[in-house]
Amino acid sequence: MSVSITVGAYGVAFGAAAVANGFSVIQACLLSLLTFSGASQFAVIGVVGAGGSAISAIATASLLGVRNALYGVIMAPRLQVKGLKRVVAAQVTIDESTGVALGQEPRGIDAMRKGFWYTGIGVFVFWNLFTVAGALGAQAMGDVRAFGLDSAVPAAFLGLVWPRLTGNFERALAVGCAIFAIAMTPILPAGLPIIATAFIAIALGLKR
Amino acid sequence: MTIFWIATIGTSVIAFLLKYSGHSVPERWLSHPKIQNINALIPIALLSALVAVQSFSEKSQLMFDQRLVGLLAAIIALIFKAPFPIVVLSAAVSSAAVYNWL
């Protein structure tokens, strides 16, 4: 239940932010239905909204989507599904469904599968319903700055990254990348300062 | 086709291919510890950069406006372990207040 409320809030924030950044209601809804990965969705509207090219928007969103592939690697041997069921399983393989499933691991494989499917499908439904609500709401607002929506987007990103800052190394990386992106913004074309930070992460990940 | 459609469709197609590939490739391909390391760090880097750029830029110009106040409000909310809806609301309300009344 608490997962659902949080997901709903993210969904409203995404729908509203998408429209505030120039996407149509339909495009916002398609992103939630088809991309269905919060961080990637916020990234694509964020980069386009900041004036970045479609390529840099897609690249940033896709780099954030790589972790879903790794979740799939963890889940596939545990789910053992084929055909259409595998397509559905892949689509609902996200932070929440994988997290809940792994949390159920001590209670056996059936509890794990149940956790994965209930969470994945539940989040999918909530996320999409609330995206529509957020997008329509923002469309009705007019000047989104008067409602603080321009600040809701960075706050949403901050809310996504905050739980990942578990140690000093992670915090230093976050602050470093934020400063780097700001410093490069007047120099590089929009979108590139963001993608460039992924290479910092890759270099550090290889060395560590 | 507009940039919005290209971004919407491109992101969606790649997002699904990434998810499906995880369910289909042999486990050892992606379970290397270096890949796990990089995977933990990439979201931190990209999301932090997005926070900064979304807070302090307009197109390719640096700009400090009501969003700075919104960001500070969000940070304070997070320090006090507020749930996500409160974090976003505090940012929106404080930023809207500055925009409308200052």
C-alpha cells in the first residue's frame, strides 16, 4: 500500500513534469505505458526540456534503463517464463518488482514469484493512472512556474538519487557530477553535460 | 516527426529491449562484478547531474531563480526523512511562493 501511494505520487509528478517540459498528454502516457521506468522517463523529458537533442535524451534515459536488464538477469532463472509471459515479465521488471521479489526470497520461490507479479502489475496500473492525472492537471495549469512545477522536476530527481547515497564515495560522486554538469552547461550542447557524467561513473566503476 | 515523438518512441523501444535482453541472455554475461559496480554508480551520476541542470539552467544558460529555493526545500525535507510526495510538494510550494510573491 505504501508502495502504491509513493508510486502514485511519482506518477502525478511525471505526468505533470512531462507536460511542463513540452510533451503532450498522449506522449506522457505512452512513455509510462511503454518505457515504464521512472528514472528513464524523467530523464528523457528532463533532457528534452533543457533543450537537449533527441539522441542525448534517448541515450541518457537508456543508460538509466540498463539496470532493468541486470534485474532481468536476476529474475529470469527465478521466474522461468517463456513466450508472451516473458514479454510481460520483462516489461514489469523494475526497481520495485525486483526489490519486493528479492525481499521474499527467504520465504521460497512461490512467494518470490507472487511478490514480483503483484508488485510489477500493481505499480504498472497505478503509475499509468496517475500519469494521466498529472498530465491533464498540468495541461490545465497554464504557467507551470506559478505552481512550482519547474522545481518539482529536480526535486523528483533528488528523491530518486537520495536513497542511493549510502556512503561517502556515493555522496562525493553525486556532488562531483552535479558540479561537473553545471560547469559544462554553458560550454557543451544541452544534454551532453548529463551524459558525460555516466562516463565518470563507468571509469570509477572499472577502477573500484 | 517532432523531437518529442522521436524521444518518446526511441526511449520506449530501447527501454523494452534492455528489459527483455536481461531475461534472455546467459546470466554470466551481465553478472561480472565490474558491471555490477558500474550499474550502481551510473544512476547516481546521471540523476545528480539532472538535479543540477534542471535546477540551475535555462537552455544552455546558467540561471539562479525560484528553483534554488525549491531545491533547498527538497533537501531539507529529505534530511528530515520526509516521504517522496512531501519532498516534491515542499519544493513546488516554496518555489511557487517565490515566483508569485517576490
